[in-house]
Amino acid sequence: MKKIRRRPPFQYYKFNRLSKRAGSLVGAMLALLLIIGALTSVKPTYRIYSETIQGWTSQIEGPSFLYLFSMENRLFEAAYPENITPPNLSTMSFQLATSLTPNDPRSLLGRELPGLDTYHGEILVAGEGTDYTNLPVESHPPLDVVLEDREAVDTEDEEPVENPSREGDAPSTGGRDVVLIYNTHNRESFLPHLAKGTEHAYHDEVNITKVSDRLAKSLEANGIGAEVLTQDVTQYARDKDMAPYDASRSLVSEVMGSNQDVQYIFDLHRDAVPRDITTTDINGETYAKTIFVIGAEHPSFEKNARLAADLHDMLQEKYPGLSRGVIKKKGNGVDGKYNQDLSENAILVEFGGHENSLEEVYRAADAVAEIFSDYYWNAEKVSGD
């Protein structure tokens, strides 16, 4: 007699399916726990930090993110700059996948040419015409070249600083020097003021320190007391057998210890890129351009960068084209701090280049003093309130 096989009841199948799903869920949770455990137990060198993500996304320009956001929320379209063409998604994907940037030759050549990958400048705020092909040049000439005696010419008298709009009851720091100005590379000079045929733009008197003096005078004309570090940092570094930024750090720290009123610290330099990059025309007058350099190898560099970005924005509004922007530097071949870890209000400013005249640089110094004065008194007002 044929044996009839009974089918399991429906409840059996239902239980079997639930048990399989529960088993899969438990397995997935175990796998997730194993992955998390692996990530948290490996050495820090191999963990995925936000800096890694930043490295991937740093190849993409800021407006591109606004464009991506606007694809989900139309409100972001109003914030997208009108003068910038929306990005191509395939180009963005290519940049993320390859880390190659069209206007940054270092992204490709830096892997092939020895030494090129040491130029680790990153644009935080791009001024007019600024890209990775014309960033400031941080040169390191031999000390004997910097200290060589050279003849200076055409050192015409400096025009006096005037501020006729300043009234008698205008605010003042009351004799307190709240700004400290110094020059780590104090012998950086300007070729138009050196004898013809001079190849290296360095001089022991006609140099960037004159711009520091001019900036201090212009700040004082706006009611802000400023102290200029007068020591020859280059000679001091040689006598003490110290690196330039170590030497200036020692001198700046000494001033800060004796003057508790110092709130802002400016290190003035001049660039070494061609004149067409460092010069602009504003209302019929020629100005040397400025650019702010921020060292990123200390924890609070973003506060220094915020100050530089604010000053750039204010310059852009009143003197369009004067500021080339804000860049940060870190890595091999650069100092990385520029003594900016001494204060959250410390910045490095490049004034013009070796082909600019002092007259052009003085105009830039007056403009920066005017803008900074507005910034300072607004900050004081907010603090007082």
C-alpha cells in the first residue's frame, strides 16, 4: 500500500522563514560588529579620518558643492555664484577618482618630478586671477646671497600718511600698541630700487621693513597703536645659528612678554612671482597686490584663517582685485606654522613682489591699514556691547 506523505502545517513554514530571517539579521549584526572592531583596533595610521575625506573632496571647488545641494533643495540655487558655470558631473567624478585637478599641475607632475610635491599650498579663498599656477613662491636663497652688499637707488621720499576723514573724537587705542608688525625675511627688497643689473632683490636697508613702517604709520593715523620689530632678523638668525622663523619667533615672543597689549601680529613679506601677478590698477592708480598665508601645522590655524578671510572680503569690497586671496601651507619644504601658533590673530601677508615699487606697495599698506582699522573698531564695538 502506497504511503502518503503528510505536508508540514503552514505554521511550520512560517516559523522556518522567520528563523532564517532572524539568523540573517544576527549574522549581519555580527559582521557589522566585526568591521567596527577592526576599524577601532587598527593603528591610527590606517584609520579613516575626516582629514582623509577632506583630501578627497579638496579637489572640488566650493561652488560645486552648492550645485550638488541645489539638486536636492532648490533654495541653494540662490547662493550659487552667477559668474561661475555649473560643474560637469563627469569631471567632478574624474577628479574625485584620480585626485587630478585641471588648474593644479602638482596633482599630476608632483608625482613624477622630484621636489614639485613639496609645494603644499592650498587655496582657502581665491582672489581674482588666483589659482595653483601662481601661488606665492617661498624661496630659500643662500644666506651669503641675502647678506651681500648691494647699491640702492631711486629711494624717493615717502609721501606722508594722511587721514582727513578722521575726526577729533574718533576712537583710539590711547597710546597702547595693540598691533605688532615684524619681518621674518626682513631683507626682502624690490628691484626698482636697486642698482641696474642686480639679480637678487635683497638689501639691508631698502627692503620690506619700510613697508612695515608705512603700515604702522597708517594704522596710527586710524587711531590704532602699532609696534614694529626693528631687529635685523636675518643677521640675528645668523649670529644665533637659527632658522629664520625660529629667530623671529624668539624676538616676537620677547616683545609679547613685555607688551601685554599686543592683540594682532602681522609678519610682512614680499613675493617673488612676476609683476603681472602682483600688480593691479584701482581707480587709475597702481597697487601692489596682497595675499594672506596661513600655516596649517598647529591646532588653531582655522582662527588665523578666519581673520585672513575676513580681511580679504573687506578688501575685495572696497578695493576689488587688491587681495589675491588666502592660502594655507603645510608639509615638506615650508615652515608650516609661521609663528601663528603664538596667537589666534597672527597672519602672514605678502605685499607685492620683487618687481613692484615701494610706492605701489605703500598704497597697498595704506589700504590694508584702512580695512583693518574698520575690522578692529567693529570688533571693539561688539566686544564693548
